[in-house]
Amino acid sequence: MSLEAYVTNLMKERNPRGFDAAFAGFLSLLEKLYLKGVRKRRARETANAVEAGIPVISVGNVTAGGAGKTPCILMIAELLLKEGKKPAIISRGYKSGLEKKGGVVSDGKSILVSQKEAGDEPYMMALRLPTVPVLVGKDRKVSAKKAVALGADVLLLDDGFQYWGLDRDRDIVLIDCMNPFGYFHALPRGLLREPLTALGRASLFLLTKSDKASDEEKLKIKRVLRHYGRTTPILETAHSPSKIVPYETWRKRIHEGELPAVSGKKAFLVSGIGNPASFAETASEAGLVRTGDMSFPDHHAYTDEDVRKAIKEAERTGADLIAVTEKDAVKLMNLERVRNSKMPFYVLEIEMTIKGHQEEILEEQWEELL
């Protein structure tokens, strides 16, 4: 077992014993040091925070790992576009070529850099939202100025709950119903990025993957949220498959492909995401019959050899097609084996939906700002 797997299992253990208890105690000491550093950084960055000059809406979470921020950003951007607004998305561009120096991925007219320079999620958002500027860089204050110069009238701050260098008007906080509070410990003893008291800063809570949780589980989550934000609105959301697009069509920024067209088809799944099991569930919801899967670590850089092995396995299992996530599709764009494959590749797109038709509560977050 790797150290990472051991620590992850230890996070889940409420009453460790023996060596596990000793190691958990060591991690608790590191947790205290981590939180001390977070407090200092927040105080320093908050004191020097700048205003963007236009409304800023942050989308983030309190735990490490994915909670559905990218689908949420896409949903909000599309709602703003329908209202005639001009949103821009600013992201750090984690592990991208432009993370340190910053840059414009899309100016709202065309994509200006490669996937490697942009980073996976920013490039994907630029593909999905061709009229929305997308900017990346560690210094999001600089990105904000560039976005305003491009004509944006509202900024969507991707993964911005722990970015305090830029003032924001709203903090939308996502809570993953599968692991809402990071085992109630901060890194590295748990997965919290901040103490749960940070939830008091939230303007709105969105429960993600709420369809995967029981009513009793959601009630427990809401009780914790109510403790820190007594009047903060809470909405339940779900991630569901929306389209399945032939790969070459998707590469041309054409998002056309109805789910019934592949219902019952046998699919081999390929993914390099944090939770491959969730992709398998989504594929099943889309009507695909899984013949097997090939999983890689999150942010995996695909090679032609990876694709060759995937095609070989798909053929061996009798698959009709290979299905990938949008995030993985971005990383496969420049590989010749994908373009020349006789085994068809499809991109399974997902969308975030608000349960109970309560979109107006979300829209209230920006109505008085714009």
C-alpha cells in the first residue's frame, strides 16, 4: 500500500489504534501547523485584497479534491449569457504552462493557447463556452484586470473560496454529499482546506451529488451548514449526463450528440480523474453498457501508447465504442492514434442541474449586483 493510500484510509478511521494512532497524532500536529499557515495567509491576503471594478462571484469549496466546480461554473456562465451578461472566467490553471506567468486562454472569440498551456479544466471551459473569455494564472488580480479589458461585466472566480487577494461579492460554496466535510479534519489529517467556521463566509451552499445521498444523510449535512450559516440558502444539485458527442465533432467545438443514439451500446471507459467510479455511474445513467475500463491518475498526460492499449482492451472486451470524460478528451486532442482509430471515441458531457426548479434562488446571487 502506498503512503497516499495509507493516509487516505487513516483519514476515514475515527478511532485508530497502535501505530495508526501514533501516526494519526503526527498528522494532527501537521494539521495544526497547516491551519496556522492558512490563518496567516488569509490575514495577509485579505489586508491587501483589491477590487476588480465589476462584480465577482466565487465558486469554491472547503475540502481538497473535486466537488463539481467546473460544471457549476459552466451552469452559471450559461445562465448569465441567457440574461445578456458578459461573464469571464478566471482560474489558476493548476499545473498548466501559464500557471505562473498567467495568460488568456480564450478572448471570447477564439482559443489562443494550447491545452498544455491552458490546463485541463480552463481549456475545457473555453471549448464549451466559445463566447466567454477564460483566463488563467496564479495571480488572479492580474487576470481580473485583463478580463475587464476584454469587456467582461461579471467575473466568475474558479476555485476561489481560498483566494483572498481579490474581493468578491458572492461566495458560492459547493458541498460534496459523498464526503461533505473532509472527515472533519484539515490537511493532512483530513481533507479540509480551512476550519468549518469558514462556512460562515458563504453566500450560498450548493449540495453536489445530492441524488446519491439519502434524505437522512442530506439532513445531517444541512444541520452542520445551518450551524455555521443559519440563513444561508441551501440548494440541492445533481450531475447528470447531457450529451455524448463523437470525438471529431467535439474537437470542432460542436456539442451535438443525443444520449438515445448510444443507449444500449457497449462502451469501454477511459478516464484520468479523481473518482473514476463516478464516471462509470454517469456512463450507466447515459444508457451505456460498460465492458471494462482503464483508469489513470488525475491529470494524467496521455500518450499514443496509452491510446493503443485502450483500443486493444476495448476490442478485446467487445466494445462498440470508447467513452471518455471531457477533461480527458482535452488531453487526447493532439494524439494521432485517437484521430485514426477505427474504434470510435465519444465524449460524455455532464451538466449540473438544480433540483426542485429553484434556479431563481441561484440567480438572486447576482441579480442585485448587475
